[in-house]
Amino acid sequence: MTVRLAVLWIAVVILAVAGLVPLLTMFLQSVVVDGQFNLSFYAQIVTSSRQWSLLGNSLILASLTTLGTTLVGLPLGILLGKSDLPLRRTFIFLFTIPLLIPPYVTAVSWFDVLGRNGLLSKSYPSLAATTSSWLFGLPGCVLVLSSTFLPVVMILTITFLKTVNPHLEEAARLSSNWFGVLKGVTVPLARSGIFLASLLVFLLSLGEFGVPMFLRYNVFPVEAFTQFSAFFDYGAAAAAAVPLALITCLVLLLEANFLREKTYQLRPASGAALQIRLGRLRNVVFLTVSLFCIVLVLLPLSALLVQSASQAAYTEAIWRAGDSLLRSLLYAAMGASLLVLLGFATGYLIHSRALGICRSVDTLTVVLFAMPSTVIGIGLISLWNQPSTTFIYATPAIILLGYIAQYTALSSRITVSTLSQIPVSMEEAAEISGAGWLRQVALIIAPLAKRGLAGAWLVCYIFCLRDTGITMMVYPPGRDTLPVRIFSLMANGPPDLIAALCIILILCTLLPLSLLAVVIRLKRQES
Amino acid sequence: MNIVEFRSVWKFYDQKPVIRNISLAIQENERLVILGPSGCGKTTLLRLLAGFITPEKGDILINTELVASDGTSLKEPRDRNLGMVFQDLALWPHMTVRDNLEFGLKAQGIKPESRERRIRETLRLTQMEGYAQVRPGRLSGGQQQRVALGRALVLRPKALLMDEPLSSLDLQLKTRIQREILKLHREIGFTLIYVTHDEREAAEIGKRMVVMKNGEIERIGPTHPRC
Ligand SMILES: Nc1ncnc2c1ncn2[C@@H]1O[C@H](COP(=O)(O)OP(=O)(O)O)[C@@H](O)[C@H]1O
Ligand SMILES: [Mg+2]
């Protein structure tokens, strides 16, 4: 066996142990009671009308969120990806912020706008009573989750529009205006990518439980979490998690069978992409987008800032959660480093098709990414909560395993797209020069891919840092992270403290990102 | 002596034959051109020889030694002692000219002193002495050609494979580089296997010519330089 195959197999095994085995263990535990095959947990679920109404709530929330993000995200993606709208990069950055922070932080910030003591109540107390009751419930959940997942549709739309061959658009431009070209050629060609984005939003909002829990809208994942954390009923929690896992797999199976081929057939376009000139509409569109951005993103963030604006709040925040903050940064950095290593290996495997199972590995990472974090958390606990494995169960290792399980898709996919931009001949030239595989990777591929890998690290860092679901379920006593600490303080902590903690968390996310932006700008000026 | 030999070689992509039953022997120090329209399988033939892909049927021999046979590769590319100039040159953009040359020497475990000597010699042969510390992105098209050539030759390969290396150059530069290749061939001696779709170029470079069509050899014979 060559070094290359050995490394790739090790990566596959790590991924399977972190992600696949826990799910299988969890499934087993849900059908075995006292050593016997037993479906009583499922019988309880199926016969309980409460469970059915929870599932109904979940599906309604996920569907409305998907509808909202797609209807807004698609045109927004087209405008920001293909038109000559001013400040496109700034807009992309601003609209992406809600995705980068834990969704419940966005819920808290909307609470500071629309809630009983929010910004609105200062001038219109009676109106605030209405908006507050509106926020706590389905509309509020849809608002928060839509602003969280809007960037998913927006970014994937921008990405997939770039893969459309400009010659095809040019041919259509000869006989049609831009609206006709987009409707007839561009969007249909990128259709499967946009559909994939919608599916992803559907699954991510289906699995989210921090927001519905905070806004008191009862959904299925909250049930699994409660079974687990309030009653310590593993079997019941597992049985409540399995339907979610099944829905996730089913949806992705549909995607794989009907869409994957089409998505993969799109090749990166040759030649420069065509740009839509907005002409006289430019100012009107710019104003509309700005206004939308201010209301959706900047307003709630400002409310959070206003709410937190006292030195006492920040002092108390550091005093009460400084240790969680440090752990958050440490775990996120470690998680990101592990994820980049593993994702590089799986991404290389998928890109080079070195093993027969490369498609399955890709599918597994995507399934795990879309899997509700409650499911993964319960799975990890089912697997590692044994006397012989306390070295994992009782240490931060279980949190890192959770990160690996859920987020490998990110680093893996980024690696694949980075590698696909490096000509094969680069690697072949090294190979024919006599370099072994490790040398090729270390001296040729990794340096050429370094920007992509740095990007992957940052994305993984942000997702580990914002992770609430997995960490909340698996963290060992005294080892919580900042998002978890905030979440548990939220029940009865003073609002200014909560707001200050949220601001600190947002800064931890945005600082490295801004740093990167500055470095990129400097480099660009240099060359 | 035959330095390279193909024996009834077949290569399939998605069950479609791309190389069909090719047999070909190449002599030491000869200058062979492979000519044929785009898509006829020229690149595939070179990649088979280099060992990046494996023939489903047939044998490939280098230096009378079997390197690939009926679907199995018996020798890794790095053990085949070949040099290759890629169609897109594939110069490593993050390394200087010098590092590009040194990479293979290091990988082959050659000692620092002789590495140094061979790099200097190669820079001289390719007239790139002043550019050791420059990165490929800053070089002109012709200079990049020379670096790619140098990188392949610095390892003293038994055979040098070139895949339409000059197709992106203008006519004047093309003629100049062609002359340089021939000069290098006279000075240091190696087997040259040169792929092109341009008949005039084939006549300039080759002594013997293989004409390919649809994955098969249509004809083999000496080239006839015009004039
Ligand atoms: N990796 C591949 N997968 C599928 N088909 C390929 C692949 N590489 C080459 N081909 C096909 O093999 C044929 C020969 O290609 P190639 O050797 O690149 O031709 P040439 O170099 O003569 O232009 C073409 O029809 C091409 O489409
Ligand atoms: Mg070719």
C-alpha cells in the first residue's frame, strides 16, 4: 500500500468514526431496550399527537424559511454576483454576518429591537407589545432563520452563476434583454445549484433548535434536546432524533439522484463573466438593497450594541464568561486545524478519485453537515458514554469529534474547489521529477492551495466558534464554550449582560475576518 | 537499441478506445515527432508513456524493461527516467526558476554540490543564467519555455517528451525555440518525442514522423523538410 492510499484511508476512517458510527450506535440504542429489539420508543412517538404537531411545526418553519430565503436570495445573488451595483463586496459581507454568528444571537438582537424593552418600545410602547408577541412564535422564527440562511442562497447563487458559460449568455443577448437572458438561460443553467441551496436551507432550518427554543415555538429538535437534557432519557431522545435523521437522508438522497449529475456537469466557464448594466435603475436598486440591508442586518446589530452599551456590562461579561470565551477560541482554533487537515485529505480523495468510495465520502460529509446538531450530539454520547472511553467522553475531545462530524464538508468542499483550479500537470511534473506523494503535497500542492486552505481554516474556525447545538449537548462539566454559556445565562441573565456577551462573540468572529480582508487588500496593492 | 517500445497498446475512456492497438519502437537518441489532429490521442500516448495513466491492454517498455502491462503499472512515473514539457508548461508559480530546477534533483536525492553544478549547467544551456531567482510569472513566453525545457533536462532523462510546447508562441519565437531545442539535442543528446499538430513544425523538429488519426497510427516514415 502506498503512502498516499494509507493517508487517504486513515482520513476516511477518522470521518467514519467521528460521524457515521455515532449515528449507527444511536439508531441501535433507539431500537433496543434491555437487550431486546423493541420499538416502544417509536410507538410512543407515532401514537402521540403532540409529536405529530411538533413535526408539523418543524416542517412549516423550514418550508417558510426556505421560501423566504429563496425568493430574496436568488435576486440578491444575481444583483451582487452579476450586476454593476456599487459596493457589491460590502453588501455580500454585511448580508453574510447573520450566518457567521449563532442564530439565537440574531434572535436576541431582534428581541432588542422588537421586544418589550427593545428600541421600538422607547418611542412606541403599544406597538412594541404587538411586535413582541409577533416575534415570539412562527413569524419571529421565520424572520430570524431567514436572515441567518439568506447568505446560503445568496452565496451559492453567486457561485453557480459563475459556472455558466458566458458564450451561452452572449448568444441569448443577441436577441433578448437581460431579464430574458436571466430567465431563459442563466438561471435555468444554474438551476440545480440554486435548488441545492434551497434544500440546504430547508435542512438547516429544520435542525435548528436554539432559535425556536428562545422564541418559544415548539419544534421537533427541541423535543429531542429536552428529552435528553431534562429527562436523561437516551432511548427516547434517540428515537426523537431518528425521524430528523431520516428526513435529512431522504431529502439528500433525492438531491443526489435527481440533481447531483447536473450540478457536476457544469464546468467553470471559460472567459470573463458577463456583467449586467443596471443603467438608469442603478440608483433605485442601490437604495432598495441598502435599505433592506440596514433593516435586516444593521438594525438588530445596532440594537444589540445599544443594549450592551455600558462598561459595567462588559466587565461583568468578562468576569462571568471569560473562561468560556478562552475555551471557545481554543476549541475553534483546534477544530479548524483538524478540519483543514482532514478536509484536505477527503477533498484530495474526492478530487483525485483515488479510492472507489470517493463519492460516498463526499455524500457522507454533506449528510453530516445537514444533519441536525441534536442528532449528532445524541449520537456522539451514545457511542462514547462508556466507562472505557471517558478519555473522550469527559474531555474536550468529544467536542472536537463533534466539529469533525458536522463540519468536514466545509473544508472538504473548499479543498475540492481549490484543487480543481490547480492544473494536473503541476502535480504530474513533480511526480515525473521523482517526488513521492508526501513531497508533492507538501511542496507543490499545499503551497499552490494555500489561499484556499487558509480560507477553509477561517470558515471552519467561524463555524466551530458559532456552534451551539453540538457543544451544548456534549460538553463535559466545566468545559462549556461562549455560545453555550450565553445560552444558559439567557434564561435569567440581565439583558445588558447578554447583549455584551453577544457583541464579544460577534467580535471574535468578525475580527479575524476583517484581518484577512486587510491582508488581501494590502497584497493586492503590492502587486 | 530501443529506448521506448509500445506493444499493441490500448487505452479506453468510458469504454471508448482512445488509443487503439498502437505498436511503436523508438530508438535511442532519435528525434521522433507525433503528428495528428486535435483529439486523436497524442497527449494520451505521452501520458501512457510517462505513467500517469495505464493501458488497459498491451505492454510499454522503457530501456527494454517492462513498465506497464495489461492494466497494471509496474513502474511509477518517477522511476521511469523521463523528462516532460507539458502543453501548459506547468511551471510551479510559487517557486523561483532555480527552485523549479532543483525540485526534482532534491527529490531524486542528489547531493548539494552536484545539484548546484547541474543547475548552473542547465541555466547556461538554456540561456537563463540571469534569471535563477525570478518566478515564472515574471518571465516572457520564450523564457518560460526555456525554464520548462531546463526543468525536464536537468534530470538527464533517457527521453524527453514534449506535448505541443510551442503552440502558444508567435511564429518568430517558435522558430527560434525550435532551433534551440535542436541545438540542445545535438549538444547533450537525448531521445526526443515531440507531439504537434503542425506539419511544418513536425518537419523542422523530427527526423522520423508518426502520423496518428483516431487513436491509431496511420503512417510512419521519415520527415521531409521543405526546401
Ligand atoms: N481523462 C479523460 N477522460 C475521458 N476522455 C478523455 C480523457 N482524456 C482524453 N480523453 C479523450 O481522448 C481523446 C484523445 O485526447 P488527447 O490525447 O488529449 O488528444 P490530443 O492530445 O491528440 O489532442 C479525446 O477524444 C479526448 O476527449
Ligand atoms: Mg493534446
